[in-house]
Amino acid sequence: MAEKKPASAERQRKRAEKRSADVEANQLVDEGFCGKPPEKLGNSYLGAENIAEQAANDPGSVDFVACSDAIKEPMPACWTTYCKFRAKNGFGALVLEIRKFSKSSIGWRIAK
């Protein structure tokens, strides 16, 4: 019985080392995919503005009011922010929208 305890302790130590290595590897992958936090320009993020304009009925009508600070979330969302902006809808009326945007190394997107 005395021999099993050291072997068991050794196995537990090896498992703990492997878990630690797995956590570090996942963090490196996450950092590589997510990249650095986006930079806020005034009250919004340039990437979020570009995506909103691409999706808008009238791209020239998009006017950002404010965006929250970017928050780190698990992949694939990575960096997320909520932005409030005005834009013309399909009928030409100016409407206020609040959308969630996410950013990773592959770019910005409107989150669902």
C-alpha cells in the first residue's frame, strides 16, 4: 500500500502539470486569435463604424452616439462592445439602434 501513494501522487502531479500546460496553450491560442483590445476613437470604434455602414440601407446616414468599453469574452467573440447609433431605415426614417459588435483577428462583425 505504501508504494501506491507515491505513484498516485506522481500521477496527480503529472496531471496537474498537463492541465497547466493545456491552460497556457489555450491562452496563447486565445491571445493569438483575439489579438489586442480595440482602440476607442472618440465615442466609438472605427471597425464597428465600418461594419455598421456596410450593413446600413443608407451608409452615409450612420451616426454613432456611443459605444461601451470593449470587454474580453471567450472565442470566437473575443472583444465585444455595445454601440448606440442612428441610421436611416428602409423607409428613410432616422432610427436609433443598439447593436453588439465583436472583434477578433479576422476583423469586426455585428454579433447576434
